[in-house]
Amino acid sequence: MIEYAFPGLLNYWIVFLLMMIGLYIVIAHENLIKKIVGLNVFQVSVFVFYISMAKIKGGTAPILADGIEVYSNPLPHVLILTAIVVGVATTALGLALVVRIQESFGTIEDDEVREKEEQDK
Amino acid sequence: MNIEIITSDLLEVATLVIMGITGLAIARIRNLFAVVMLSGIYSLMGATLYVILDAVDVAFTEAAVGAGASTVLMIGTLALTSDRELATPNARTVKGIFVCTLIFAALVYGSFDMPLYGDPLAPVHQHVAPRYLGESMGEIGLPNVVTSVLASYRGYDTMGETFVIFTAAVGVITLIGRARRKKSGKDGGSGS
């Protein structure tokens, strides 16, 4: 068990910190582009979390070759491949919405958009 | 314990720390162009990390699509909007940090039930994956197991992914496509 003492759970904790930086950007900042960047940061952190669970110490990339015994788990890799592409699709949609909001309200700050909506009522 | 494994572990933690610093810079900086560039760097560091973690297919997808395509999309959006962010009020910062600290504590508490990093006896490695690694050469005939799973065993997942991309493309086109722009240009002209 001593072989697995480092990094042990430490790298998961750093990844949790990365996720929280992303979440913080999404909830604390008003600027919509900044929010989407925050969402991306959160997303990449979740991907890293998944991929680090797939790692086996002393293993190698799951490409079959002679003389190699230990491969890392290929299944999380496949799931994250799909997730990356879907993530970019949602980013594109979010950015398109930001462009439309800029056209309609003249600003991309969430609080200003809300103020203008209140005034219009 | 062999030296290669120790080096890769140290590299992994170091890369994560660099990602953390980049993330904090993204949170602090208010020039959005710099923020977008930093988010590209964040993705590229993620791709580096995937190579260290043996996920080479994920690494090049992240480098091409995550770091490349989304950075281009964001710069395009910056060109159509503005590249300055207004200051965040302090009350909001404090609230945000409070919520994030709570969630972080809950996640760390949950992580104590997780198997240690790199443990081959972790439950995730006991089921499904050994079959892919053992049988895919005979059944599919490709040395790259990730490709076999992506295109064959989980082909429906990949088909669903294409539907998602198609839907997103349709959404983007209806939101900011040419017809829409012409119409809104006319409306905006008469309205204002």
C-alpha cells in the first residue's frame, strides 16, 4: 500500500480546488464571457478528475503492444473524448447567446442586462 | 518503487499546480482578451496532463478542440462584444468564496472513500475495462483500445455525440445566422 501513498488523494484535492476556481468564476462574475470561460475551467477540471481515476501506476497508454502487461483504463478516456466535443458545442451555443445579448442590450454584464430588462417592463 | 513512476507523479502534481495558478489568474484578470488566452493555456496544460496520465487520444482532442477551437470561438465573440470586464463587487466575491469553500469541503470529505491514485485494485479497473483490453484485438482487430471502444463497443454514444453537435450547430445558426442578422438589423434600424 505504501507505493500508493504519494500522491494518494492529494491530486484529487488539487483537482477539487481547480473545479472550485471554475465554479467561483461562474457564480461570482457578472461578465457573460468570463462566466463561459469559468465553465470551461470547471469542465477541464472534471475531465482531469475522470482521467486521473483511470490511471494505473506503472501502466501505459491503452494501445496494445507486445511485451506490455499493464494498461491504464480505456473506458474513462472514451467517455471524456465524447465530453470534450460536447463541451465545445455547448460553449459555441453559449457564445452565440452572448453575441445576441450584446446586440439586444448593448452590454454583456449580467447585472446591467437585468437592470435594462426591469426598465423595459 | 521505480524512478520513472516517481517522476511522472511529481510531473502530474506540478502540472496541476500550474493549472491552479492559471485558474487564479483567470479569476483575477479583468482584461477579457488575456482571460481567453489564459483559458487556452489552461486547456493546453490539461492536455499535457492527459499525456502524463496515459490518455493520449484525449490529449490531442483537448489540444485541438478544447484549446484550439474554443479559443478561436471566444476571440470571435470578443470581436463582436467588448473586451473589458467591470469590477466584481466585494459582497459577491465573499459570497462566492463562501459557497465554493463549502462545496470543496464536501468534495474532500467524499474523497476519503475513494481508492488511492494509481491503485490497480480500484473498483473501476475490475469490470468492463479488462474485457475491452483482453478481447478487443480479437473482436475488432485494432491495437488502439480507445478507438475500438469509441467506434464499435460504444458506437451509439458517438452517434449521440454527433446529434448533439448538429443540434448545437443548428442553434448557433438560428441565433446569429445571416437571415437573423438581416432581420434584426432592419428592426434595430426602425426601432431605435
